[in-house]
Amino acid sequence: MGGGVLLGILLLHGLMLLKALAFLMFELAAKVPVRAEMLYPGVENTRFFNQVQVFMVPLLYVWLARSNYKTIACLFLFINLLLAFAGGARGLLVGLIAGGLVAYVLLKPWRAEVLKAACVCVIACVSYLLLQLLSEVGERADAFRAHSSGRITIWINLIEALGPAHFWLGEGTGSFSYHDFKRHEGHPHNSLLQFIYEWGALGAGAAIVSFACVLLKAYKFFNQSDNCQHQLDITAGLAVSLVSAGFYSLFSGLVVMPMPQTLLFLFAGILLGGLPDYLQSEVAGVHASPKLPGGSWLTYRYLVWGVAFILFGVYLHLFGTYLLQQAELPEVFKGPRFWAQGAQMKWEI
């Protein structure tokens, strides 16, 4: 089931890549400076699509590279990396390289695939350098530019704003924004600093521990020799995707934007859902001799599902209320911190 969902997502991603590649060719044919904002038509900001690429690329070289689709995976891996270089996606490249290094060190059965992906990356880089000979490269499309695009200034501004209270409880979700006379940013382009400022050190620590636990369970799953190889490949691809996204989030608003947020939880959910044997073995003792007050394990299970159903109903109610509220206020910005603060929900008693 998880493999089918991921294959469908990769198919849609591949169609977008082909369109982006065609636009890159148009830029070269027109002999105008390659513009990063033209590579991904229909995307408000090129970095939004880069945040999707960081999840897709590891699936291509870790999972599909060991399947019947290895030739197609190699082709789309090359297109992804070529567009990353041509679009000046430095944070994306850093995240992918870091994720690849972690995979090479910790996932020995997939080292051959990681090395092949590194070769494709070199070929994509050389192709990008050749493209520079055919056309001028715009400032945002320069993958080797040395400045920080203002990120260091934002990070320093956030660090200076930290106080003792931030190491316990933060200012609240969505509270950070940076603005001067030239720009306004709704997030600091660094997930760790953002969590500390908005959630406090306790919330940031909980997020990091949760993320690490998911990856640790996956790593332990790799060491079980009786697991299906296909399932292991999917699990490895998902794990490397999450690691790459984690590194990329240190330079981008990946944890803020809706699409990468969705992919983050989707991939983590599929990853955990694909570890049934390992998870069941861990809680086997609980199933064998439940020691729960007031009834059996089955009663406790129904109670948990009942509470979850009630909470989900409350969530749907609030979601619908907010949607109707925003439909009546077309002038209010509706995006969940798309470089700005989201519209506040009106509570009516």
C-alpha cells in the first residue's frame, strides 16, 4: 500500500519535472539569462518545489534504483539534480548530500546505490557548467554563489531576541517574523531556531526526540535479516528522505510550508506503518500480560480510539469553521504563513 502511494507521488512529481525541463530548454533557446523562477511554472516560489524535491530524490536512488524502474529512476534523478543546480538550490543540494553521506555510513547494503547517485550528481553538475557556456545564469540561479541570502542576518536577529523564557516555553506557534525596510520573512529559515523561539526548548526537544525515535526504529528494522527486501528498500528510501529533509530544514522553511509539512508527516506515517513486525515484537509483552486498570487490553484500545474519534471530530469542526470564516474575508491572507502571518481564527461564544 505504501509503495503504491509513493509511486503515485513520484509519477506526479515526474510530470512536473518534465515540464520544468522543457522550460529550462526554452530559456536556453531564447538566449536569456537562466532564471530560477521560470524553472517550475505554476509554483509561487521555486524554493517551494525544492522542498518537495528533497523528499523525492532519496526515493529515486535508494528505493527505485533497486527495482525494475532503475533506468527511469536514474533519468529523473539526473533531471532533479540538473534543475537543482540550474535553479541555484543550495540548501536542497546540501540536504541531499548530507542525507547521502548518512546513508553511505549507516546503510551499508545501499552503498552501491549511493555511489551511483553521487556519479549522477557529478554528471548533473558538469551539465550545469556546460549550460553556463551556452547561456548566462541569473543571480538566483547560481548554485555556487557565496552569500547567505540574508539568512545569517535573520538567525542573528532571532538569537538576540531569545530570553531565559524561551528555554522553557516559547512565544507561540507562528510568532516569529523578521522584517526590515526591504524584506519580510515569516520564519527564520532554520527549523531548530524556529522551534526554540516559538515552542521553547522543551517543545524543540520533544520534536527532535520524536524525529529521532522514528529514524531509530527504522534503523533497527534494517538489522532484521528476515524482512522482505522490497519493504527494506522502501523503508530505507523513506528514512533517507526524512534525514535529507531534516538537514534542509536548517536552511529553509520546510517545516512551515504546507506541502513539505504534508510530505513530512506522510513519509513518517508510511515509515512507521511499514514496521509492523518490529513494533509488534516490542509490545508483545504488553499484549501477552496486560496490566491495565479497569479492564482488558481490548477495552483500553476501544477507549483510545474513542478519544481519537472525538478529537478528530473537534478538529473537523474547527477546520470547517475557519474555512467558512476565511471565505467571508477574501481580503485576508489565507496561507498558513506563506511568508506572512496567517489570519487569526475568530472565536464566537
